[in-house]
Amino acid sequence: MNYEAQILFKNSIRHIHEGQLDHAKILLVKARNLDKANSEIIRLLSVIAALEYDFINALALIDESIELSPTNGVAYSNRGNILKELFRHEEAIIALDKAISLAPDYAEAYNNKGNALQELHRYEEALLWYDNAIRLQPDYAEAYSNKGNALGLLNRYGEAMEHYDKSTAISPQYIDAYWHKALSQLPNGDFQNGWQNYESRWFKSNPVSLRFADIPRLESLSNIAGKEILIWAEQGLGDSLQFCRYIQPLSELGAHVTFLVPQPLLGCFKSLRAHCHLVDNLEMPLIKFNYQSPLLSLPLVFGTTLGSIPCEIPYLNYEQSKKEAFEKLLPNAGNLKVGVIWNGGFRTGAPMLWGVNKRRNIELDQFVALKDVPGVEFISLQKGDPAESELAARKDQVWPELINCVHLLNDFADTAALMGCLDLIISVDTSSAHLAGALGKPVWILNRYDSCWRWLRGREDSPWYPTAKIYQQKQPGNWDDVIARVRLDLNDLAQKRSTEL
């Protein structure tokens, strides 16, 4: 590497560590122009592409780097990570084995192989590779934290927490371990510690964007009467639907609340206007706020425990006129009217969620096993591609009896009104399931093995939604068993309905 390229290369590494990927990329492109055949420059460009979730470009770059330097074990380790993110897990294992053979003392390759094995649900094997990484590097905080994740997926929660604690003891600045602690504590009902560690979301890998830092944070409920408080929705639509329940109790303490929410939720949040100023932007003349809080920090501010969750339902309502309009479109027979959602959608702009989305969604061909339950009228609430388009293309073939009203659902207020006509909603873990729970509608939630923390562990009910029932995968990826259990219960419910008529 010539001298100028070497300086650019070293400076780019500093920018990568500081999270300044654009600056690092500029320097590396300049370095590459000076030294076109340098494999390490190309490898770092691949690393940046991967950090930016541009995995296709990252793979092309790492392959170019390996072609120039075929004995570089670190490059093969990088390749394994990229393939894992592309869901090419078996190929990832092959690349990581190559990395280990070329660089047997490179602890990160062993850690990466453990991560790839986790994606394949081979949790016991993953533990062995994390142990190998730790043997090579006893202060490897990330490997301890990742081992904790695998232990949690094996239902060994006490051991998992021991490894998270070891990780933070080794490196108090390793924020992801605090995040993993939160995701273990909250589903176990340890809200006191869980809410505190959940605040690590601002600083973890793939952090949630922290806004309004110039306004003091709301950290206490004392002396808030008469104060102007901004509450802002920070994450997904489902999170907003779940935690908007805190707006009313905040208002009842005398605070003047402005609630900033995503535009699609304005209609179904209309009932909250009695307790807040509801807006979808702050381009109005700005209020002089005394405090602000992210929405999902309110449980911490309120000191919410498992026994003090605000769970009076409904806390959202639907428009009666819209409900009556939908009722005219549905059959008048005495069958159960069941709304169904089998796919939470695919967020093209959120690649960090692709893996979770893939695990939470059910293929249409699996879900249609419910269609023959007698005494049930099924109504599709399925919005979002690719599932909505697939249904449009294949409905006549796979589920001709399904009543599809989604072309009439322009926002969540419409969905709420349609739900008001139904006896039951069956849904994967997506925003519509939260809407059903907030409306007080019976909802059966079909939940992946590595469940989101909010549904708690080992429970079929939800303290957040008294009308919800949870159907948890018993084995990773096994939806057939879930559908079979739902089918049995739905058949019982439909028969009970028929005997009551």
C-alpha cells in the first residue's frame, strides 16, 4: 500500500469506529484509486456496505477482496456474516469454516459461526463455538452476550443473564449486552430492571433515533400539573398502538400533552384527543415544552410493574358510521366472523427487521389450513405486500370463500371499524393485532418461537390485552403445529356459537 493510500486507510478505520461511514467510504474510495489491487481497502468497503445493509454490494466487494487475497481468514469471516444477513445460512457456515481454517486464532470467526448456527436454530452447537471464541479471547464481551442469547433460546434464562452480566462486567461500554438484558428481563416480568435496560435502545447497534434532545426528558411524574409535555412515537405502529394507553393517565395528572404520532394512526387515535393535542408533525408554531418523552419510556416513568399495566379496554374506539357501512358488506348468517392476518409485511426501508419479519410471518399456503373450519366466515384484513398481492393473484385458487375487504381499508381507522363488525381476529404479531387488543376485540396472536418481549414467557394470555390469546411456536419455524391448535380451538368456538343460535 503506498504511503498516501495507507494514511487514508488508517483514517477510514477511525471513522468506521466512530460510526461516520460516509466519511470512511470517501477516504477508502480515494485510497482505492491510488492502490486498485489492495484487498484490504476493498474488504473495508465491503464492511461499510454491510453496515449500511447493502448486503448484495457487500458480497460482491468481499468476493473481489478474496480473489485478490485468497488466504485472508478475516475476509472469509466477513463473507460469512454477509451471507448470514442474506439468509444464505449454510453458505455462511462454509465461509466461516474456511475463515477458521485460515485463521485459527481469530476469535471473531468462531463468534460469527455461533451467530450463523443460531439463525439455523442449532443453539446447542452455537454454544460450543461461542466457548471457542471465549477460550481464544477471554475478554470477548460480544461473545459472552451472544452466548447469552443462545442460552435464552434454550430456555436457560438464569445462565443467559449470567453471561450478559459477564459481558457488561468486561466491557461496561458494550451497550448491546444491556439491550439483550432488557429483552430477557421484560418477558420474564422483571420490569423494574427491564425498563431501565430498555433505555439502551438509543445507543445499541442499530439504535432507535433519539429526537428532541434539546427539550428536557420527562423522568418523574411529580409536579407535572400544568406543564407542557411532548410525547413522541418512536418505533413501529404496533408500539404506538400498545403504549398510547399512557396518554390518558399522563393527562389525568394535569399535564398538557402533545402527542406526536405517525400519520396513519391519526384516525384511529381520535378518541385520544380528549386527553392530548394529537399531531403528526410539529410544523405548527412550536409550543414551549417543559419536558419530552419517547413513548416507550413512559412505562419507566410510571414505574410500571407486571401488576400495574394500564389495561382497561377499550382505550381506542372505532367510528360507528364506518362500522355500519362495513356491516352491510358482510354476510348476515349466524356464522362466526373472523378477520385474518398472516403476514406483517416487508419493510424495504428497514433491513435490520428483515430477519424478524421472516420469522413472524406465515406462508399463505400454510395459513389456508384454517379455511375449512365449519361455521366460520373468514374476512381478510391482510394489508401490505408481498402478501396482499399474492392473495389477489391466488385467492380464487387457494381460498375462494375468503371475503377480501382490504381495498376499502385506507387507514387504521377503517381497519378498526371493520374489526368492530367481527367476532374474532386471528393475526401474526403485527400492528393490527395491537389494534384489535386496544379495541377490546378477541384476538388470537400467532407468535414466533423467539417471541417479542411484550408477550411474556410461558403465557397464553397477555396482561397488556385482556382479550388476547397467544399461540406460541413450540419449535422454531414450526407454524403447522400452531395452525393445528388454532384450528381445533376455532372449531370448538364455532360449534359453541352454533349451539347458542
